[in-house]
Amino acid sequence: MVDHLRSIAVTVEEPAPGAFYWLLLERRADGQAWDELKRSQTDFESYRRAVAEGLLALQGMIDDLDAGPRQEGEEQGEDEDEDADPVGKPAAGPSGFGGLPL
């Protein structure tokens, strides 16, 4: 078994002026499209705050920040488990990504 690095992006949408929502997206294995993993349930007053909260949500998914988000798979490739929960533990404390200050 090989753990493959998952390609996860944090992005921000502004559906109404001044209402920013973060989204976590994961690139499909074919590299041609992205699937939504999670989005904020509330809006934020600034892009900066929304992206910071999105990074904290991403951090909460990762067991080892030095290795990054991993997906177990066979060396020849394995389909992802569609029933798997893509979001793991909650983000910890009021720090930035990797425990760095905001």
C-alpha cells in the first residue's frame, strides 16, 4: 500500500458583497475536475478571514502536517472510497496553518 498525497485546494467565494465563504476542493484522479469536500456554513466579513478559516479546516483533516493529506491506495492505483468521510478531526485552536500565528 502506498499513501498518495491528495490534491486539496482552499478557495473563497463571495456570493454577495462582503459575504465570503471558504470551500475545500479536491482534484479528481483524472485531473480534469474538482469535487467539493466541505464549505463554511457561515460567511465571513473578509476574504482574509475566510481563507484563514478554510486553511484551519484543511489543517483539521491532516494527521501529519509535514506529510500532508494522504489517501491510502495500492501502488497501481485504487479507487477512492466514496463512503469515506473526507473531513477528519476539527481544526485546533486559534492558530494559523501548521500552528503558526494568524
